[in-house]
Amino acid sequence: MSRIPIVIDCDPGHDDAIALMLAAASPEVELVGVTTVAGNATVDKTTRNALAVLELIGRTDLPVATGSDVPLERDLVTAEYVHGATGLDGPEVSEPTTRPHELGAVAFLAQILATSDQPMTLIPVGPLTNIAKLVAAHPELVKRIERIVLMGGSIGLGNITPAAEFNIYVDPEAADLVFRSGIDITMIGLDVTHRARLTSDHAEQLRPTGRAGAFVAGLLDFFVANYQRRMGFDGAPIHDALAVASLIWPDLVKTEPFAVEIDTTDGPSAGRTLVDRYHVTGREPNARVGTSVDSERFAGLLLERIASLD
Ligand code: RIB
Ligand code: CA
């Protein structure tokens, strides 16, 4: 079975960190590189966090390229209220000894796409600013993108506003460009990620399994308490890891083709993914959208893979 070459574009972030670890632990995919973007925290922090997580799991061989520090047009909105001041509050995180790649994220992605011997799958799990810039600056490389499996949006309610999910809300213009690009898009939104949760029981299962497991347990200690306090959830949704998992185990998340439009107004629904669930617009579908998930199986597989790291 050949490994699927992927690049993860992220804003670590607790769930981004777990997504990186899942990818690194999974033989089904080949994590070729990581790009960072401002979102959960400023891009200096998300980059530091990505470097630190990869060093913790012994993967300093993986390049991390720093991306956009602000959205295409709007002011940056960050999520310290979810991820803390560092973007990765909770466990001790040693300062990384490695530095980011000399290329910025867009140039790095362009180089990878232009030189790889096979098309690349991109997994953006933060605001889509880097991906939009890549598509706008390098239309000739779009054919080198096998598909985009993104965490973002929702058919139903939002999480940063009643209407919008955070990644799309931060940069609606970028999301609009990506969803209009014609690239094969899978949208893993809140409708499925809110059901892909890890609990404090899962943290206790992971804690004794080794350095990686203990680290994720520390992330969950913070993240589970945050979701309980803010949203009354029993368990924290590991949004970004579900995007990666849906590529590794395609039957984990059921997806259906829908037309998706992005609200780029400044109104109360700014950043909403308008998913034409009942095909009322007559528009051609431009994304496969997650509609259901095997939550138990996701949690079991994720724990197994994290525990296998070390
Ligand atoms: O809305 C959840 C998404 O926003 C996740 O990717 C989380 O990491 C934040 O980036
Ligand atoms: Ca994220």
C-alpha cells in the first residue's frame, strides 16, 4: 500500500498538535512537511508550537515553514480563550531547538508541489490564508494538488459566532477563494468534529503510555476542562485530528457532495459556510462535507496511534 504524501497547514492549537502526532504515527500517510498560520495564536506561537511538538516526538527531520501572520483582508482574530496564551497551554512544552524552514509557507508549498513525484494532499486545519495565497500565486500548481481535506466550517451552528466556525471566520476571503478553486475538497466541519471527542478517561488511558501519550494527556487535561467550562461538553472535540483520520480511515466519516458558499459579508453570519444540504440552489457541489462519524472508533484508533509514538 503506497503512502499518501501530505502537508499539514496548521495553527497549533491543542487539536492541531494531536493531528500532527497522528499523522506522524500513521504508515498510511507520509507527512512531508508542515506549514503554519496565525489563528489559534499568532504565527510566531503557532510555529514555535509546531516545532516543539515535532521535536517532542523525535521528528525534527520534518520541515516547518512559517506562514501568514494575518488574514488576506481582515484583522486577525485569535483564540486564546480556547488554547491559552501560548496556544498550547497545559503541559510543559520545551522550547524547540530547531528553526523554521528558510522558505515561507507559500514558497515552501509551491516548491513541494513543483518537485514532488506525485500530487500532494493538503490538510489545512487552521484559517485558509496560506492555501488561498498558494492558489492565487501559483495557479499552474493546482493540478499538483491531489485533494484538500480541511477542518473548517459547519452545516449547522458555528463555534465562534452562532453562524461561523473559527477557521473560516478568521479568513472568509481565503476560504471563498479555496472553495471556488475547483480543487477536490473534503470539508470536515463541526457537524462531525463536535462528535469526535476525547475525555478525561481517555487522558488517563494515555498518560502511562510514554512521552507522547503523557503529553497528549496533558493537552487533554487543559482542553477537556476548557470545553466543559465554555460549552458544557463531556470531552474535547479533537477537530483537526479527525481531518487527518478521515484520510487514513476513509470509512470513519461519511461525506456527501454539497454546494458550499462562504459568507464574506461583515454581517452577523460573516464566515458562515452556507452548505446547500437540500440542493435548493441548483449549484454544482464543490465539496464533500462530513455528515456523520464513528466517534467510538475514532477515539480508539487515535489513542492507539498516539500510544504507539515514542
Ligand atoms: O473551530 C475549530 C478549529 O479552529 C480547529 O482547527 C482549531 O484548532 C481552531 O483552529
Ligand atoms: Ca486548528
